[in-house]
Amino acid sequence: MARTSKILLAHGSGGRLSHDLVAREFLPPWANPILDQLNDSAVFALSKDGGGPRLAFTTDSYVVKPLFFKGGDIGRLAVCGTVDDLAMVGATPLYLSASFVIEEGLPLATMRTVVQSMRQAAAEAGVQIVTGDTKVVESGAADGLFVNTAGLGLLPPGVEIGGDRARLGDAVILSGSIGDHGIAVLSQREGLEFEAPVASDVAPLNGLVAAMLAASPRIHVLRDPTRGGLATSLNEIAQQSGVGIEIDERKIPLKDGVWAACEMLGFDPLYVANEGKLVAVVASEDAETVLAAMRSTRYGEEAAIIGEVVAEPAGKVLMKTGIGGTRIVHMLVGEMLPRIC
């Protein structure tokens, strides 16, 4: 897509335009060694000499429409999304902030339901919401409610996880079926009904990550494939690590309802958003051990090894298709499912 002098909805898709926006408009004026890592959370030591405890810090904003959907709502989404970003660098999430941009006229009952949902999600994840803020804007300016959360977590000693750490021969593991969240939100928004029901997968993944780390210290990369889907996350890893990634279409878990919806609507499930899944790059010799640990948890029961890290083509993702061919899987370009997280 050609460059534009204005922000488009596609700049918020999590795909190529989102990455270009960050690279061109935000990284140059803010560049520093922590930000430049471009992981799901910033990791830093408390002391200037790099010693002592290491913290993880992240922030995100949620603008989903509708506010409530099958399997979740904007409140659960906000808490779980921030918890998961901390978990993706191996941190133990501890504390969250919550800020609300509330549209004039929003029913108080709606606000209370969202707040209670956030309380329940925080309890499930084992975190506390310790600070926050509210702002009210005029009618028509906020789709009812926008939520921003930030999170702080503690990294265990020796844990080194990042998008640039994938190594040749590593196994690529997916924690479960893809596309559930994006299709659930879209169907709720558009009033679509499918023979096989589809619910969002929104969930806190810190317990799953803790089980994985207990099984092996050689987990090199973790990423939650939210906006832009699995395809975009794998491309990010390949580019950051300077490696190729090869996956097998037949090994990727996909629910019947999501497959049917994508077939009907012309979507590729590789690009549909998820909010309760992770992709892990793990040393090959530990892959089966980590897979077993994942399958023993609530949010990793459907985990599968879907591919491996290869040398070529560096920075690219290849997929063996169900009919025996191979195709390049690009990062999402443009807008596919707007406002899904």
C-alpha cells in the first residue's frame, strides 16, 4: 500500500501498516535499547548497573466493538491482554493499572458489568488492579467505552525470552486453535450465526507460561498472536531473529466454526485475531517435554507442534499446504477485522 499523509484504520490492524507506523513515526524520536527490542513488554533492571531484580512493563488500549461478545467483554480482554503481554517475556504479572475513556450516556449498569469482569479476570490471573483514571467524552466520541491497561511483572532469574532469540532447528509450538476471538467478535457485531458456535478464547496465559518454564529453561521466544493473527506473529519472529520459519497447515488447530466462517467470508484464519493463544519457539530437544506441560494446563490442552525454525529464506515464513504445496505466508497488509482488541 502506498504511503499516506493520514492515519487509516488499517494502521491499527497489527499488520504491515502498523509496523511501518511504529518504525517511521515512533521509534526514531524515542529510540533506546529497551524500546528497540520491540517485544510484548519492556524488560529492564531496577539498578543502573543492570544488577538486581528485573521488571517487565507493558501497556495497551482496548477499543473493541461490541463491548460484549460470546466468551468475553472489553473488561476481561483488557486484563488478560496485559497479563499475557507480561507473560510473553517470561515475567510473573503482579500489578495492573486501568484507565477508562467513557462516552457520555453510557449506562452505569454497563460500566459496572465491565468493572466486575475485570475483577474476575484479575483474580483468575493472580494480579491486582492498583491504580487508574477516568475521563468522560461527549456522546459519539468513544464507542461507549475505551479501556487502557498497563502492567508490571517480575522476571525470574535466568529467564531470557525475546523475538530475536529463535535458533535453527527450534520447534514452533502453538497453544491451541486459531481465529476464535476475531470470528466471535465479528459474528456478534454483524449478527451472524454459525452451525458450530464460536466463542472468544480470551484468557490469562501466565499459568500456561509458568508450566512451560518449569518444564524447560530453553524457551527462546513467546508471542501472543493478537492483531494480525498467527501469520503476523511468525513473521515478526522470523524478521527479528533473521531466520526462516516453516509451518505445516495440517498441524494448525482450527475449530469447525471458525473454518466455516472463514470459508463463507473469505478470510484466511492465519490472519484472524486471537486473545488466548501463544506461539512458542523452543529448543527442539525440549519440544515434547514442553508440549506435554502445555497440554496439562487449562489453556494449553490443544497445543501442537506446527513447524520449525530453518535457515532459509531468512526473515520469511513458509507453509506446507494441505494439498502438498508450499507458499509464503506474508505479514498482514491492510485491514481485515477492524476493532477486535
